[in-house]
Amino acid sequence: MTETLSRKPIIVQGDRTIFLEVDHPDFEDIRNRLMMFAELEKSPEHIHVYRITPISLWNAAASGVDADEVLEFLDDRSRYPVPQLIRREIIERLTQFGMIQLLLNEEGQLVLKSDNQPVLDELFLQKHLEDYFVERLPTGEIVVKPEYRGQVKLALIRLGFPVEDLAGYREGEAYDIQLATSLESGEPFSLRPYQGSAVDAFHAGGEVTGGSGVVVLPCGAGKTVVGIGAMNRIGTHTLILTTNLTSLRQWRREILEKTQVDPEDLGEYSGEVKNIRPVTLTTYSILTYRKNKTAPFLHFDLFSQHPWGLIVYDEVHLLPAPVFRFTAELQSTRRLGLTATLVREDGKEDEVFSLIGPKKYDLPWRSLENDGWIAEAECIEVRTDLMAGDRSEYVVASNRQKFRIASENPKKLEVVENLIKDHPDDLVLIIGQYLNQLKALKKALDAPLITGKTPNKEREQLYAKFRSGEIRVLIVSKVGNFAVDLPDANIAIQVSGTFGSRQEEAQRLGRILRPKSNGRPAIFYSVVTRGSKDQEYAQKRQLFLTEQGYKYEIRDR
């Protein structure tokens, strides 16, 4: 009996944490199953710690996972009996999704409906909700003011009631978007199997159960193509929101190459151009622009004054608060969120769930790597000591100052130089947080540097030279975190990051995950100062990638 128990790799605790043994032979399969309904919290060498949260369970429920499936898995793999408190919470949370539905009744009214009438009784009496409601019908349904469709969903999820929105969508103005059959290179083009599955999960055959939600895929796996596939499936005027101009232009290239959309029908709404077309690309920054903090947002009319049938939110985990607020008013328009990680450092996952939609599709990164869709990747943390002269300053500094002193450790420059020498034939991308550090690297390496102040035309030229191999080493600030298409870059060296940002770690690895034409693996180096706040935050950043199955090798320099 003792031997049988010892082989079970999971321990479920009453505080909602789950311990998983890394050395168990079924670790990868069990980790993938846990990811369906729990979030990774800590990842030391031998035991990974997951936590069950309301959002993780509601996303599981929205994906079709039921309580029996979760409990059967835990019972089968848990070393000790699952605590009754946790069993009850899993059942309650997974049945909460769908307990309250938002739909149109026969009279065309937007109503909240539930088989649990006491819950509706409780909601109808909530003072802070009364402005959203019109009346209570004899059937027990609550009539909701249509303009508050999003606000109601957000308010209810914060009360512990995730609403299943079945009210449907306006069609938008029709626009036929046909996929290309071949690429410029002459290679045939079609959606990869997992991309097609993601589109199917989002669209749901055109039923009201589809049409809003988030697709989670790693950088390099073709999230843009999933967006293009959704545009093709829905066939309507589409607004695409991107993180910056570089991303916008990349979307434009992808759409022109992979669809039969006429270039004249592809518009750009940016600081440089303001053309609205059947397919229009814009950025979050232009939408949230205003002259001062009290002035109105000058470009929000773009959302409402055109018959969009689909809005695509690229890098949805970065969605700024003003766009969330306006999205609350756009609930009758189909919404597709694309991201490599649903982790938000501001904790607003409930807003993504309510206003964009639940997670519709997710695939472990290592599964795509094993199938050859993204490059095989190795993660290496290189540790170096703080310079002796900086140690005394570090000791008396505040925590924030300690992090910066350790992040900008000048000894990292020597480490980077040696790493570049170790890869004489590779394309190396150096990414960092602090401009003074990056400028020092630029001078020492005689390599170009791209920052937020680099003009877009110059950025595009440098990216093009890097893609062609004319430039072998390129240094980028945080602007390199997102949507930079550098297909043959296979070495990334991170010299500093944003505290413990897991999303940033994922994005930076993603810059080198496109499969390489020469078959070389990708290597992601993270250079940190040993025994410092820099090392402490690096461990937090690595959580998401550890969840995806990557292990960090530790090297000393």
C-alpha cells in the first residue's frame, strides 16, 4: 500500500494548492491535465505548486470540463484523499458557469435567466445592480438594459456568478474574406490543424455559444493566422487592435500574403494614416490617446461608427483599461482575443473573461514543439556576481533600487560578450529593460539598438537587415517584446526585465520560437545577478514557461 501511494505524484491541500512531483514519470501528462483547471504558482526544482482559483475553474467549465472529470483525475493521481472542502469548491465553481445565462427572450428583451430562482432573487435586490435592470418578469427572468450587457457580466463575476452569454451578435456588414491557396514563395497555404481547431472552438459553428473568447497559443505558433481564419469564417467587416505600429504592419503583411483581400480594402488607423476600410488595423495607443487626463478619447468613435462584425484583440493580456471600458459597450459584436498567456500582472483576468470571453482554446507549448510547429527551445539562466564596488550601495538600497542595481550590473556586459562569442554563426537578439544598460551594450558590441524613440522607418530597416543576416546582433528595449517577426533569430539574451512579469518572459522567448530554416534549436539566455533581487524576480518571471514544460539550466559565469 505504501509503495502504491508513493507513486502518486499529486498532493491536494485544503488551501487550494496542489503539489506535483517533477520527477514522476508521468509528470508532463499530469502537468497538462492540471493546466486545464489550475494555475502554476511556484516551480522549484522538485515540487511544482499549483493553485485552484475561481477563474481557472470557470475557464475549465467554459471549455467543457465538468466536475466529475476533474475529481476523477485528482482521485486517481492524489497521494492522499482530496479534502472535502476542495471537492465542494470544484463542484460549486464548475457548476456556477452556466447557472446564470444572458439571452434574448421571445420578445427580443435581453434577460438574465436561471433555473436557480433564489439566485435571481438575490441579484434583483442588489442596490448596486439596479441601474442595469429594467424589471422582473413573471417568469422570474430579469430584463437587462442592452447598453449594460458588459457591465452586468463584469458585476456578476465579481459576485461569484460568471454569466454564460447566449444573447448572440449583430452580423456586421458582410465582407467575403477568402484565404490564399499559396504563399509568395510558392508554397501551398492552409491553416495548420491546431489553428483550424482554434477557429472552430471560437466560432462554434456560428452558434451563440461561440463568437467571443480567447485563443491561447505561443508566439511563433501563428496566432495571426488564427485571427485570419476567424475573419474568413465569419465574413464581415473586421477591426483589428494591435500593440504598436510594428505589429500593425506585420498583421498587414500577413493578411495580404495569406488572404485574397484587396489592398484597397485593408485600412490603417494610426498616428500616421487614418483610413477606415472593410478590414481596418489600429493600435491600442491611438485608441487611448487624449490630450490630457480629463479630456475625451479622441478616436473611440472608431469602435462605434462602423458596422464591425468582428473585433480582434491582439495580445489581449495587455488590453489597457480604457479599451476594457469601451469593450463593455461592444458586447453585441463578436470578439476574439489572441495571446500567448492569459496572465495579467494587474490581476484583471476577470475582465478578460467577462468582456472578451472565456478561454476557448489552449495548447501546451511543448506539444507544439514536439510536433515541429515551433522551434525546440532551451532556457538557460546565467548567473554572475555583483561588482564589488556596487555591493555596498546595494546593501543599503531600497528593494526597488536593489533590483535596478542588480539588473544593470556591469558584469553582465562581459557575460553577453562571451555568449555572443559562443554563437558566432547565429542571429542574436539582446533584450533589456534599462536604456543606459542597452546603450552601454550598443557601444561595447558595436551593434544597433532599437528603442521606443527609434523612428518606425528605421526600425523596419533594422529588422529587415537582421532577418537577412546583414546584421547578426540586434539590441532591443521593451519594444522588442511584442509582435516582431524575426523568423531566423535563434538566440535571445535577456539582460534585464520588468520585475516578476511572467507575460514578458513568455513574450521574449516567443521572439525566437519560429521554426528555423536550418533546423537549429532556439536558446533563451537570461543573465541575472547572483543572490540578488534580480535573481529573485527572474524566478518569478520563469513561472509561466515552467508551466509550459521548459526547464531552466543554471550556469555560473
